[in-house]
Amino acid sequence: MRNRFSAPGLATLALLLATACEAQYAGPPADLVVTNANVVTIDPANPRAGAVAVIGENIVAVGTDQAIQAYIGEATEVIDAGGRLLIPGFNDAHAHYGGLDPDYIDLRYITDKNVITERVRERVAQVRPGEMIRGGRWEHEMFTDREWPTKELLDGVAPNNPVSLTRADGHSTLVNSYVLRASGITRDTPDPPGGKIQKDPVTGEPTGIFKEAARSLLSYDAVQVERTPEEEEARRRQGWDAMLELTRSLGITSIQHPGGGSAETYQRMMDEGRLTVRVDVAGTLTDDPERLGRYDELRMQYPPDGNWIRFGYLKGFMDGTLGSGTAMFLEPYEDEPGTRGLPQMSYEELESRVLASDAMGFQIGIHAIGDEANRWILNAYQEAREVNGVRDSRHRSEHAQVLADADIPRFAELGVVASMQPTHCITDKRFAEKRIGLERSRGAYAWRRLLDTGARIAFGTDYAVEPLNPMEGLYAAVTRKDRMGEPGDGWFPDQKLSMEEAIELYTVGAAYAQFMEDRKGRIKEGYLADMVIVDRDLLTVPEDQIMPAQVDATIVGGKVVYRR
Ligand SMILES: [Zn+2]
């Protein structure tokens, strides 16, 4: 209750303070002010606030509702957040981002293998013989029988079309017999280095599953779809617009490509005023001086001090995945004692590429899932410091999924960023113990153990391996429970994070991984005005209310780009 006569001393003091603040701010009015908000700033110097003022692309003041009033002028756009949560925009540090393909058969979360057959049958009816049929995101560990799918699911409904359906992790692919014929693959074809052609244990015939490098053996003999260049362009444009709209609606304001991403495509969208997410594109880790020279040119064109399109890091692959049984471990798999995974290059190659790229001042990020893969890349990064000298290189382990005890402190020691995806934990925990046993699982998705050693973590999704929605990642990080909200404390509950920590790793943690923590990822004066209004207080709602949370508004660079 307000009664200004009951405590005249305090009221006078407050009035004086407010006047003093107003008197101090004599600059131009803000372009945008968000008032009446529950601002979780992720700024340790000023963790909570009620309002934010923005001029141009930047935040100019963060304070109480009353203090920010001084920034409101006639032309200021004022958003009353109605007490809702305002946090920094999400920064996905690892997303295989791109325009959506309207014809892609999305098999995410299916549990019945016959759905694959049905969906392919529907698609075959829409295309001509010979046209390529693509899809994926299936996960055999979710099938009721937990068995790998085989070409027989496809052959009956697609005898005359090449079909390629990728596993959710993107590391294994199911194809039909049409593709086997087109590729000349038979029971006698040997596994290529770093790859595996799955064969039926009884008949010896290829099952249709190709893992890792074995996919490079595939050719599709596909009939080109006839589209005019205009139709092709319109299709591409629609796909990108759909993706950007999805991104805005999820509160994602920055994306970091793990390899790939076309700066040119983004530049065109930027020039047309369509780009609403900041992006880092990436190159491929190499020791070829000519390619490194080209990346250097691209880096000069899209330099690190930019805020929209930047050249990020050079990406390499050390191993495969836990789900495909191709991640590289120091000890054999529990459920497949004959294998320790599939290295995607020798240690000598790895070191040569790391040394050459590091010498030119590039940041490096290498996909490393198994404990041995992580050890190798840490060794190579350490070698780079010894040979090329210590600098603020922020090399990254992309995934850092399973770590040996001895390697956990090395992240902080070597300044290596763990680029992790919390949803992988709740997706993979279903089979992690079966594959690697309980003891090794203690080093799996070990966020808390890493943070305790002073390591830096950046959160992301690994989209399209996992959905792009950051709420799923926040849920995974704070619960370590499956998406159905299983009972209990979660998987290795001592590794759970608080909601504020999870948001921090998804904002300023991800910004650190791209050398932008000085200007992005906090709601703080001078920082880029990338902010999100969420429909509920993520910090206090029950666990089952986290994943359904909706973004009500997304602000990028001071512009409101999305309202629900
Ligand atoms: Zn990835």
C-alpha cells in the first residue's frame, strides 16, 4: 500500500533520488523501452531489474521502472511486459542451421517403424520415378524393438526411387536397394576407413545402414526435379523465411554454425532486410595452406568485431556418436566389446590440422563425443600452445560428451570451451549406460563437474539432431529427466544446473565461445539489445512447465522481430 504521508523521510529521499537520476540523463530519448518486467540480466553486478532502455542496437540503461522513465520520449516505443520474464536472447552455439525443406520426411520421435514405410509410400505417390526422397531424424533406440531399421522397410513402397533417411544424430543413413544398386554396393564391398557398411549377420547382405565415412560410397542416380530457376529460388526463399520465423518464435537471436553456413546467403538476406538472427559461419579444419588462405579472406570480409555475420571457427570431426556406436572410447563398448569406435582421422592428421590452423590464429572446434576423442583433441590443443605459443584461442570441444576423470580439469587449464547440448543428455541417457556402463557415465554430460574446475561451457542444440527449441535444453539442464517427466531426481542429479545457470550458458556462455561476451548475452548497459519476453517465470515454475513455455516477444538489435 502506498501512503506518501506515512513516511515522509523515505518518500522525500526516493523523490530526490528519482530526480537526481532524471537530472543525470540528459541524452536523447530511447528508441525502445521495456517496462514492468522481471528482468533476469545474467549480469552478476546487477542480477535483477525492472526495465530496460535501448537506443539503436544497444542497451543504454537497465534499472527500476522509475529510473528508466527518464528515457521515454514521444517517439519511444514502450513495451509493458506485464511483469513477465525478460532474459537475454538465446544463442545456439551449435546448430546445423539452414532453410527448411518442405519435402523432407521428418521422422523425429516415431516409435513404430511402419511409420517410415507409410511416410515414404505417401511421398512416392507425389513424385516421379527416379526422384530423390529425403528424410530422417529417426532414432532406433526409440523404436519399440530398439533394432536398427533395414532397407526392407523401403523396398516394397519405393522400388523405383532413391531413398535416404538419416538417423537423428546425422551419423548413420538408411537407404533402399535402389541406392545400393546405384552405388554398386554388395555383400563383398569392404568398409572404408572410418566407416561401416552394416551387414546382416546371417546372410552377409548390406542392411541399408551406412555409418560415418561409409556414406561417401553412396550415389543415388536420381532424376533431377524439373523446376525453373525462378521456382527454385522461390522455394529456397520460402524455406529460409520459414526457418527465420521459427527462430524468432523460439527467442533465438544468435546462431553458430558448426561447419558450413554460407556468408553470401546471409549477406543477401541482410541486404534485403530479412535477416533476424546473428550468425557465425564456419569453415572446415584443414592444414591445406590454400584453403586456410581462403578462410583468412573470408574472415577479413566478415571479421570478429562484426555483430551480424561473422566468420566463426574451423570445424573438424574426431569421432562419431554414442547412438551410432561410433564415438571413440579408451575402453571397448559394453554392448559391443569388439569396438572402441571409429576415429575420423589419425592423431598425426589431427595434430597437423590443429597446428596449421592455430598458427594462423583461427579458432578451432572439433566434434568429440567419446573420452578418447576428447583426450586426443585436448592433446592437440595443448601441443598447439607449446608449438605456436599460448594465446586466448578458445578452441572448442563440440559436444564434450563423455570425459575421462583426468581430462575434466584440462578444459580450464588449456582454456578450451566445452560446447555442449543439454538435450543430448536426456536423449542419450536411455542407452548411454548400456553402451558405456555406469562408471564411464559419471563423466557423461558432466556440466557441474566441468564448471567446478572453472571450465567455460556454451550451450546449444545440435539442431537438427535435436529440436531447435531452447526450452527443451533448459529443461534438460535443470532436470536431467526424459521428456515425459519421469519420476525421481533425474540421471546423475548432482550434475543438474539451476535455471539461471542454464540460461547463462545459453546466452553469455555461448557468446564467450565466439569472443562476444563483452557485448552480447547479458542485459547490461552497452550490450546488444537482444532480449526475449517469456510467458512464464522459468526460474520458479514447476519442471513440467518449462518445456511448454512460450516466447511472447523477441527483440534483436533493439527491433521487435516477433510477437506471439
Ligand atoms: Zn553437430
